[in-house]
Amino acid sequence: MSFNLRNVLISDEVDDKCVDILRSNGIEVVKNTKLSKEQLISEIPKYDGLIVRSATKATADVIAAATNLKIIGRAGTGVDNIDCDAATKKGIIVMNTPGGNTLSAAEHTCALLMAMSRNIAQGTESLHQGRWDRKKLMGNEVNGKTLAILGLGRIGKEVATRMQAFGMTTIGFDPITPPEVAASFGVKSMSLDEIWPLADYITVHTPLIPQTKNLLNDTTLSKCKKGVKVINCARGGIIDEDALLRALESGQCGGAALDVFVQEPPTESPIIKHPKVTCTPHLGASTLEAQSRVAEDIAKQFVDMVKGKELFGAINAAALANALSPNTRPWVRLGTALGQLGSALLGQISNDTQVKLVTYGSGLENAASYLGAAVLVGVLRPKSQNGLNLVSAPAVAKEMGLKVSTEHQASAPDGLSELVTVTVQQPGGATYTLSGLVGAGVPLLVTLNNANFSPRVALEGTNLVYSSASTSVLGTVVGAVTAAGSTVTSFSSSASLDNQTWSLMQVAPPLGSLDTIKSSVKCVQQVAF
């Protein structure tokens, strides 16, 4: 599986390495960092890819105008300037460079922590103004103090190891990082309620999401030690700036070091003028080394995607990332084909439709993410006017309210090593269950409503699918196909079950109408796999 990426627009300043790598791999690059939002909306339909930093806002209306866009790459970590939901629904991959900024952001966090503790910025300003405020600018040591790290990912880990070298005790909170992993780099994992009264310093290293917005607020700051100091080099909005200002005024907060703000630039915010605040203009990733790394990383990630190698850094395409493995690609084709066939037979897909995926065998134990998405691509294809892929199909299904369930069983039936079963059902209406497997890299249909195909049917090309009381109608169907100017290239039928036989007839070219066949057989549909 590879991706056609003819051209890429770079709309923010990135290191020239990014341009060089893309062009050396045959991708056309246009760099224009002066586009207004209206100009971006006008230009974006021309491009297959978009690379941004933090200045460009890839909003829903920008994404809506992106008729050819396949991928948005953020040369950095945070993607809050990209409407990921809108991109996902449109099948656009959103990718970041999770490791490129790590060291620079961690070092800046440590630098701000130390600068705040020793009043570096205030001392510099004092001298600039001709004063000598030695007594006024008394600081404190960090040795022996407790640093609480909220978010124990890459940056949180690097901050911890650096500040441990200064003699700080490190505690932390992260709902994803297991306590034993945190302990491996010297951080004791705790709940937030345990952390607040223990911390002398609090630094935040989480994304800005609904769960972390205003994480530090009037209530949580009131639970902290009097004089607690806070650092934010992550995202503006994780700390409630109004609450922080009140805590600074009351003395509940002894100081703040801020690199990010709710509004950037924060020209109207009183927080940046407070004497206890040390602040910088979003410099966490602003090092030559970091910008070189993220530019190189995002370009290489784009190239790897084009070559079908991997999707490292894709934040909304786990199913697609898994599906890039050569071993999983035929199974993705199978899941899509089973979904297509079930949808065609059902004849209608609505928010009441139920879809169930069951995987069998140890080799498919972790396949639900990509197989479920593949089945939905097939099921929803008739409902989509703009096309679906493994990124967009789950989002579209969720928006529709489609009821989707998955199940895994360790052993496959009938002595098979692996098997996939898909059931589509319209409550109060029909139910179709299809099972299949992969043989020699080809998706094969094994059963349809428990009727067994032997030999198994390759789900390829354009097929007429129908049921009949017996195979005696074959001559009538072939005659109708021939009369329509088409040719039968292969034919398979199932064993008879409950006086019903299922047949798949591959035809070329596709038939323009099925009316002449419908009078002879049941459930006739034409499916192009």
C-alpha cells in the first residue's frame, strides 16, 4: 500500500532540509509562508500534502476546501492548530514529529525553572534599568525540593532526569504511563490529589485536550503548598491564567515560569507583566537543533508514507499504520471485500445497521483495529460520495451512529488457522454473515450465510452475487450477461443449504442493468471488489 503524493505546500518556516529531502524523492514542493487564511483556502485544493508548524491554522473550513489533500504534517509535537476531527472525517492523515522537539523543550523547561528560582530575568531587567537589587531578588535552591511532573512522556522523562541531577525529588502523574515505567526513570507515580500538597514545583507536559484544559485552577492551586511554583512549556490553557494571577497576588503561588499562553502573543494579558512571572515567547522548540530535526523528521515520514513503509507519527491513523505491513495488506483487502459484499446484499445502511467483526486464530489477535476499519470502508462505500479510507471510515460510522462490535476467538473453526467473519444486520430486516480468509495473498470467501464455497471464491474483479433454489438458472443468467454485451470470466457456487444456493459470477465489463437477471434469481447484486 503506497500513497500518491505529487506535491506538498509548506506554509510555515521550516528548515531547508525538509524541502531538500522531499524534492530528492520526487515530490514537488512549494514554500509560501505569507498566506492569509483566505489565500490558504484558495491554494490548498492544488496540493496532496501540507506541512505546518504552529502559525498556520488548519481549521475545518481550510480542510473542507482541501479536495486533494491526503496528509497534514506538523513539524513539531502539538497539533492543536489542526482540526483533527475534520481531517479524520475526510480521510486526511494528521502526522507530527513526536521526538524532534523533546530535548529542546525539556532543556527550556529546566532553564525556566532555574531562572524563576534565582530571579534571572528580574535581575537582568534590574541591571538594564540601572538598579542593583541584590536584597530584593533573593532566590531559593532547588536541591531537596519536590518537583511534580504532570505528563510523563518523552519531555516529562527528560525533565525528570535533568532535575534529579540538581537534587530534586521527582513525583508525577500520567494516566497512560505505568507506575513501573515512571519508576524506571526515577519518578514516583501518584494521583493528582496526592501530588498537590507535596509539590514545591509543578511542571506540565500534557497535550491541551478537554481533560487537561485548566488543569491548574483555583481549586487545584488551593490544594498546593503555599508558595508553590509552576512551569508551563507545553500548551497555553493547561494552567488557568486568571486563577494563576489570583494565586500569585495572594501568595499561594510563589512564582510562575511560562513559555506558552492562551492567546499568543499575549499582548493584553496582565500575567506577563507580573513581577513573579518569568516568561518567554514560546521558545521551547526554538533551537537550531530542534528545528533541523523536526524538518528532517517530517520530510522522512512523508517519504516513508509514499513508499508504503510506515506511518510513524500519524496520530489519527492507527488502523492505516498497522495496515502498511506486507502481512496485513491482504487481510485489509479481505475485510473491505466482506464489508462491501455484506452491504450490497443488505441493500441499505442506516444508523440502525449493526456490524459485527469476529477474528479467529492467534495471527489475528491484534487485527481488530485495522480489520474493523477495513470492514467499515466496505460497508459504508455506497453511502460515501467522497470516498472512504481506513482513517475516515470509523469516524463516519461513529457520526452515523452505526453499531459496530468486535470479538476475537483464539481458535478458528473447521481446522483453519485464521478466519474472519463479518455480520451485517438491519434490525427487523435481513442479516448476512460472511466469512473469509487469505490464501496466497488473495482474499477468499469461505461461507455466505453458512453456505460453504468449495473451492473458495477469490474476491476480485466485478461479480454478480445472487441466490437461487438450484444452479439450474445458470444458463438463464449467462444468457442475460451475454445479451448485455458482457462476458463471464469465472463462476462459483456454494453448497445448497435450506434449498438455497449462493453464486458469484465474475463478469467483464460490468453490467449496466440487472433487470433481466432479477426475474430469475434472488438477492442479485453487482459488486466491484
